[in-house]
Amino acid sequence: MGPLPADWTPADIEALISEDDPEKMPYVPIAVSMGCDEGDRDWAETVCVRLAAHPEEWVRGNAILGFGHLARAFRTLDRPTVEPLVRQALADPSSVVRGQAEAAADDITHFLGWSPRP
């Protein structure tokens, strides 16, 4: 996905997060949320939670969008953790983050049956 290797591992992703390369970071939450398997689902959600507070809007927005991908693929999220993050993103000053949060909220509502919208 983008500049990330197709055969990435969780260790590769953790190294990229530590590196915080502005060219690669926006791809990290998308790669983990769309490319993880059931065994790494909790880790992928944790990555998205960590990156939901990133200072760069595309990283933050894609981390929120990652929750929608995980909801669609696995039909589960840690609601007490994720719901406030999506709600906060819906009110983010960045239109990028708000747009990604709208898409995630739609997926969460559709696939999990609860709405993160206030």
C-alpha cells in the first residue's frame, strides 16, 4: 500500500511509527486496518487508537477511517475506546479528519449497529 511493502509485518509497522516519516505515516493506519488478519485485529485497532491523536491530519484521519475498515472486516470494535475517538474526530478542526470520521461512522453504524455520532 503506497510506499509500504506489500509483505509488511507488525514489526515493520512499529518501526515506521517510531520513524514517523511524513511520507509513509498516512499509509500506516490504512495498511494495518485493511491488511491485518484475525490474529492481528486487536493490534491493528490499537495502532489506529494510537494514531488517532497524531498531529498530522492525514494520519489522524486515516486512523479514524481504519476503525471503519476494521468494523467492516471483523464486525467488532472496542466501543468504549473507539466511540469517543470517532466522536472527537467528527468535530476535528480539519475537514480531512471530519470527512474520514463521517465515512468511519457510516461503516460502524452499518456493520456494528451502533452510531458514534452524537
